[in-house]
Amino acid sequence: MGTTENEDLLRRHELETIAGILESKEQYRKIIKAGIARWVRDFQDGNIEIKTVDDLRKLIELDIELQKDDLF
């Protein structure tokens, strides 16, 4: 194998890895969004007290972190 072939293989591998990471992040965001929606629904139904807001904060922070990577 020549240097060019090795470089091509490395680039393909890197692209596949990046694509896998992006796909995973998309799935994680779906899960987080569903969790936020569920939390809000439970809160509106009176099933959650204000003292458990930390769970929502964590979900929102995770969602923001996942979105930050998309900006850079």
C-alpha cells in the first residue's frame, strides 16, 4: 500500500468515526428533548414539586452541551 492509499483509508476511517459521533449526538438530543417534554408535562400535571427542578436543569445543560459542539 502506498502513502496515498494509507492516507485515504485514514480519512475514510475518520469520516466514518465523525459520522457515527454525529448520529449518536442526534439520538442523545432526541432522548433529552423527550425527557424535557416529559418533565414539563409532569410538572404541569402537578406530579413534580419545585424541589426536583435540578433534573430539568441537568437535561437542559446536556442539551446545550450537545448543541455547542455543532457551533464549532
